[in-house]
Amino acid sequence: MVSAMRLLLAVAAVHGAVLGMSIATPAQALDLNALRAQHKLPPLSYSATLAGAAYEHARDLARRGRLDHDGFRQRVGALVAGTAAENVSYGCDDQPCAIQQWAKSSGHRRNMLLKGITAYGIASARADNGRRYWVMVLGN
């Protein structure tokens, strides 16, 4: 199961790079964990599974050209035990910008500072019009 998921994510990352989509890597999430450290919260571990879910939703948002959380519980219900949250946005060209954008929004910041979560995944996809959509999934 883990090998199949890794293969799926690798194929998605290569396919996404060709189409202007990306799955962010753990090294890029230092801003998220720095934000959590400022609030005396433990760092989150990178989850390829949650990144895959984030990628699929970012791709769907880019395809439809809109922001929403449609199907969130169905997407992450089987992946996350307990608390889960999702942040979505558009307009940033890189991950640090997206995290800063969310950090300035009380609801999104609250999601990034949730207690009782241990993992995150983040990804983006570019729409035909060039707009980049970002999704962060947080959970266990």
C-alpha cells in the first residue's frame, strides 16, 4: 500500500510538473512549523498521503476555477483519524506566499495552529488562466 502510494505520488508529481502543478516537499514547509513553534506547538510531519489529497483537490479547484471545500470529509475521511482541516487559496506563485496568506487569515491560521494534529500535506495546481491554487490538508 505504501509503495503504491509513493508510486502514485511520484507519477502525479512528474505529471504535475509538466502541467504546472506541484506537490510541495517537507523542506518547503519550514514556515508552517516555524509558525507553530512561535505558538509553542509541536512541528507537524510531512505526509505524502495528505499531500496527495491536497494535490487532487488543488487540481480540481484549478480545473473548475473556484475555491471551495466541496467533498472535504469524503476526501480525507479515510485518510485522517480524528481532527482534520483544510486551507485553500489562490494567487500565490510559491508556498511561502500561500502560508503567509493563510497566516494573515484568522480561520486559516487557526487551522495551522490546531492542537492534536500531527501531519500536513500541501500542494498546488495551475489553472489554464495561469492562476495557481493551493491546498493544505492537516490531520493525523
